[in-house]
Amino acid sequence: MPPPYKTEGVKAKNLESNDLVIAFMGPAGSGKSQIIDTLTRQPNKQARGGLRPASKDITAFRISNHEIFGSRIVLIETPGVDDKSDGMILEMISNWLPKTVSLSGIIYLHRITDTRMTGKPGLNLARFGELCGDQWAQSVILITTMWDIARNREACERREADLKTGGWEMMMENGAALDRFLNTPESAWSIVSRMVEARMTSVSQGDDRKRRAPSSSLWGRLLGRK
């Protein structure tokens, strides 16, 4: 049985400077609500509108009393990039976060069941890479979702390979990680643990000094606050 912990909604004014703030981005229907529901132990609550109707604003949750992470994990759900551009969403995060709190990283989700990368989803991914900038890609985990409902796993694995050499190649070459969300608590926490480990490693190696340097990237400025 998973260890006990609590979850609750949190407002920006209640964030602490040492919180590990993780933002979830991606097109509408890509699984942002599903993975957050899994992490907060509220199965399908947001995905089915249990906590609120589909939001065009930022919603945040704090994980408290976790045996590994304590009460430092804050999960941010953003509107789908079908509703707003990636740039607008990063601007929303920037305006929402207190100036003393930096973003630990972004988990960007994409349905592996999508058969094509052309059109708006493809443009979203390309624009997202441009917004990140080379230096900041290492603070991203690119997640494919819907593996548990995929009817043709072999086809999905081919699409994943195409992402590695196509839509996400630039991001991965600059340090972004790739993972799968398998719609289980173990999978969700593995992704969060990977993000936290990357953040802790960057801090211990002194990368925060680089993050505090002026950046032309909005995301770079988000990561380099404090």
C-alpha cells in the first residue's frame, strides 16, 4: 500500500521559496488532469470535473507529509495549449508565482495515441522547444500518455521513436528527458521523482548560479528566480 500523505489546493501566496513547483503542460486531453488526479489520490476527479469545471486558469495542489518529499511538492495544472499558446501559459505561470519562488521544472504531456504530428499539436511542440531555449531543456520531462488504452502498442512505439527523431529531437539533444505515464501511481511518482532528482542535482552542481544569469527565455527567467 502506498505511504500516507495529504493533498490540498494551494494558493500562490502560500508557496514557500524552497517548494518544488512542477508545472504540467500539454494539449487539452493529453492527460494533465489524469496524472495529477493520480498523484493527489483523487481518481478521475478533475478529469471528470469533480473538483471544478474545465479551467482556463492555473490550479495548484500541495502534497503534504510525504515520506520522501515532505510537504515541498506543489503540482500546477495549466490550461490546455489548445486554449492558449505555450507562451501565454508560461506568462500565466510567471504572473501566478510569487517572485521569490522559482519553477523546478515542466512536465509536458502528449497523447501517444495521436496518429499524426502535423497541424496544431506539431506546432505546439515546435513552439514549446523555441520557448525553452537550449539551456533550459534539461528542466523538462516529455511524457507520452494513453499507453494503457492503446490498441496497437507496436504503432505507438513507432510514434514514440518518431518523436525522438522528430518533434522532440531538439529538446532531447539539449537535455530534456523522455518517459511514459502508464496511468498508475507508481508511474506518476516515478516521473515526479525523476524531476525532483534532476532539480536537486542541478542545485548541488551550482547550476542555480547559471539560472540567475539574465536570460532571453521567459522560461529561463521563471527557472532562475530567487
